[in-house]
Amino acid sequence: MKIVYGTTNPGKLNSMKKILDTLDVDILSLRDFNNDFPDVDESGNDPLENAKLKALTYYKVLKRPVFSCDSGLFIKGLEKNEQPGVHVRRINGKTLNDEEMIEYYASLADKMGGQAVATYKNGICLVLDENTIIEYDGNDISSEEFIINSHPHKNRISGFPLDSLSVEIESGRFYMDIQNNDNVAGNSYDSGFINFFKRALYSLE
């Protein structure tokens, strides 16, 4: 079955393909189509709301199964109104590029003593047709807690800038230096996404 991942980010596409490589799905991205996609007003209050806004927007254009994901970054010690949440890239009205994000969050960690404990909360929405919309934001698709370090790793992964600051709590090592971990939290939420798609595909049988 072919499913469109509502993203143009190659890093996110490749990551999801690896997670779902055991399932009978062929994942395409928006880059595989010549359609003009409208900008999505990601005005949701949480990752799930934004994921649904994106998936519905892209489905209306493509008229084929589309899923979208969104994440929110939550940092221990910050007040609710200070949390990056779904606006992890948008700071003081400006959308940050990868390097600007690294600089901003490294500085934030420095102000919190050199390290900040954080987690990603994720939401996913799959639109199969007008009447079949499947949403999920359970803890099993959220990341484990990790450390944002004030001193960045020398390496970069395009589309995942905070991986250059992310340290596994248990080992104290950068995720980039841990074998078989392509991005922050490694495989901690892989099974959650796999089970989501298994349930969704089962509903079609």
C-alpha cells in the first residue's frame, strides 16, 4: 500500500521509512508530486491538532492516503508559557534554521546550568478517505527523556538540529555517538508508530 507522508523533509522521510520497513507500505513524500500544496496554518495547540491540520490539507489536494506528524518539545523547569511545545523552531516571531536552533537551545541549556531535561511529545494523523481519519498521540510515540546539552556535537543531521545537543540520560553520551541511533531517543518510539500503522491497516481489511 502506498501512503504519503505529508513532509518535504528528507530526514524525517528517511527516519519514518526505517521505522516502518517491516510493514507492507511504500512511503512517498510531498516531493514525489508536482502539485502545488498550500501552506498549512499550524495553529493547533498541541502536536495532534497540527498533525491533523496538515494531513487534511494534503489529503484535499492528493485525494489519496496521507499521514502527517507533529512534535512538541517540553523542557523540565520551564513554565507552561515558556515551553517550546509545537513552536520549537519559532522563537520571538522568527523561524529558526538548523544552526540557529542549535545556538538558541544550547544557550537555553547553558542558562539552566549546562543541561536541560526534555522530551518530545508526538502526534500523528492518518487520513485514508473523507470518512476515515485516524489520530493518535499516546505516550508510546513520545520520546524518552533526554538531556539538551549546552555544548553541541560537531556533527549535524539535516532536519534534526537538536540531535546535535541531545544526550542519552542513561549513558551520558550523545545519541549521535550511540550505534544504531539515527536521531534523538533512538528506537524508544519506533514500536509505537509501527503499532499505529498496524492498527490502521488492519482497519482496512
